[in-house]
Amino acid sequence: METGIGAHEVVAAEHPPTSTGMSNTKVAMWTFLASECLLFGALISTYLLYRGRVVSGPKPGDVYDIPFTSVSSFVLLMSSLTMVLAVHAIAEGDQAKCRTWLVATALLGMTFISGQVYEFTTFVHEGLALTTNVFSTAFFVLTGFHGAHVTVGIIMLLSLFGLSLDGKIPQSRAETVEMVGLYWHFVDVVWIVIFTLVYLIPSPGGSA
Amino acid sequence: MSAHGSVGAEVAAVGAHGEQRPHPSVGQYVRVAIILGVVTAGEVGLYYLQAIPDGMLIALLVFFSAIKFSLVALWFMHLRFDSRLLRRLFVTGIILAGSVYAIVLATFLLR
């Protein structure tokens, strides 16, 4: 199939014609991700607005554990590598390797979520709960929403793994893995922004 | 359904609005991941450098963050290789979110 027939013809034969010339699923996923930018933009802006207005309770710099969060961030970054390797493997028709990378990605995602649960628990023990002050509310809502997205991603990865075990993710359905991959990478890029703006950049109060 | 399935791993989907460019190899993905790790280490190192003024620290951290964001979006999400339409869709979302919330933050923080 790779010789004599151009890629365009092969794709045209497999895809029903669309007005964009691309898979509608892919266009829909990118549109969804573009809309998610607005959701996380709102949450990040709210956090930036309120983090310097703490009148009672711990401030950002009092509770953040930068080395711990740095390791969590690294884990999530590396999960993007394993995810793209899963997409690459299924595109090459190697289902076993794809499953391996899917599981690796899910495990790295679980490690990240475990870290977040540990962080939240520590903060609560240090006196910073959801309703302690405006900073804590903005922080927990932002990172909680992100954690929920990661959790949904893990569920999708494990579902893909199960489907693949049943032989329902052949090479011809590589786009399914690619769509989950796009979602996973998006969750990663959102964390890249959160890690910098929330954890690393000093707050106006001077304590973070 | 997938272009990959039929024309091999190295060929991205082709569309009327898109260009066909080969997807990266495993080695290239690993190199991008190493760069991401190094940049993250650099960010954390900057955080602990007391000598840098806040303004410069913020500018450098945002710059490093933008590099990481771009690397993941362009290489792992294949925006560099897939159709321009997808790139425009995502960039529109980012610009819309960025400008709307920049105005919101300016409104509340500068008054």
C-alpha cells in the first residue's frame, strides 16, 4: 500500500470526504482542547488574582514544597513521552508495544495523582483547607480541576489498554489512541503553565 | 480510519488544508523529552537563585515555560507536522484565553 499509491489517495479511500479534508474526530478534539484553554485560563487568572490577597491562614510560600512538586512535574512530562511512544507504536502496528506504553503512561499519571493527593493532605494538615482563604480556594479549585482531568485521562488510558487486549484497537484504529494522546498532552501542557505560574513565580506578598 | 494505519508511522494525515510532513522518530521524541527535563531542571534551579531580581526571574520562568509548552504542542501533539487548520484552532484558543484573562487581570490588579 505504501508503494505506487500516494498517501492522499489511501487516506481518501479510508476517510469519508469531509469539508476540511481531515478526520472530523481530530478537528473536534482540537476544538475541544482550544475551548479548554478558556476554562484553565479562567482558573489560572482567578488564582493569580487572589494569591496575594491572603488575610488569614498560610500563604503560598508557607506551604509549597518545590522539590516535591518538581519531581511530580517531571513525572507528568515523562508520561507525555510514553504517550507519544504508544501513539507511534500503534501507528506502526505494534499492539504489544502500544499496550506497554499505555500502561506506563497510566502508571506515571497515577504517580502524579498520588503526589497531588499527598500534597493536598499535607496542606490540610498545615491548616490550608479549601475554604481557609481566597488563595486556598483558588489553588484547590485550579489544581483539583487539573487533577480531575488527569484522572479522566488515566481512565481513558486503561480503557484503551483493555480494548487493546480484546483486539479492538488494531492499527486501523490508531486514531483513537492518537485522540487520547492529544488529551493527555494537553493535560501536560496545562501543568507546565500551572507549575510555573502557581509554584515558581513569586507571589506579590513575597512569600512564594 | 487512521492515516497512520495505511501509510505507515512516518506519514501524517493529509488534508485539503494541511501539509504532509513525516512524524518524528522515537529518537527525536526521546531527545525532546530530555530537553523538557533539562529545561524543567533549569526552571527549578532559577527558583533557588536568590541573586536574580523578581522581574527577571518571572521573565525567564515564563520564557522557559513557553519553550516547554511549545515543544510538547509542536512535537508530541504533532502540531508541527499536522494540518495548519489544527494549529490555527489551538492558537486561536490560546490567544483568546490569553487576551481575555490579561484584560481581566489588568482590570483588577491595576485599579
